[in-house]
Amino acid sequence: MHITLEADYAVRIVHCLACAKGQRMDAKAIAESTGVTLRFSLKILRKLVAGGLVRSFKGTHGGYELAESADNLTLYDVLTTVEGPYALSRCVLPDYECSHSHEGSCRCCECKFNAIYDEISQIVREKLASVKFSDLI
């Protein structure tokens, strides 16, 4: 199990912006600094802007910057913005419909694996939420 390349790059891009300490960076400089192609950087930056984690500015003095302090931004924020909610198994996601249902009752809800996966998912979410980008600078 691993995070996607896009999520990994998103973390690197946000870290790059956090290290800039309030200075705007253009997409080309971000791409060069992180080793992510310009095209992929722009795609990820659009998601981060749409998620409210990064602000974009147009024009000659444009670029990107964090939307808030690195003290308030966590790994969990970035990963869920790019990937959506974290869950070890899809069966613990709120919108998941169990395919093991029988006559309207979900056997999965009584399943021991569901409870274990949910507990592990919660531990991972809490750990990701405890890592602030200000701690990584």
C-alpha cells in the first residue's frame, strides 16, 4: 500500500511553498525545486488552489503561496485535498455500499475486518493530522 505519485508530489509542492516562507513562487520554480514536471505541477497546483490550501496570483508578480500559515497546514490536509478521504479499506468509507448484503442487511457492518480497518484508518488520519508543515521546514 502506498500513496499515489500525485499525492507524494502534492506534499513536496506544499513543502516547497512552506519553505518559501510567504514568498510567492511561480510554477516553473516550483517544478524545478521539487523535480516535478511543469505540467504535472500545474495540475496539482490547480487542485491545491481549488481545495483552499494554496492561493494563486496572476500577472508579472504572480505565482503561488500557501493560503495559510505552515503551522496550520498538515499532511492530512494535503493528502485528502488531492486524494479524498483516507481509509485503509473502502468498506469504512461513508458512501460505500457493501456488496455482501443479504436481504437488506449488511453483513459487512457486523464484520470484524470493518471495525479493525476503521480503527487503523483513524490512527493513520490522526498521525497525518499531527504532522504540520512548519515542523518539516
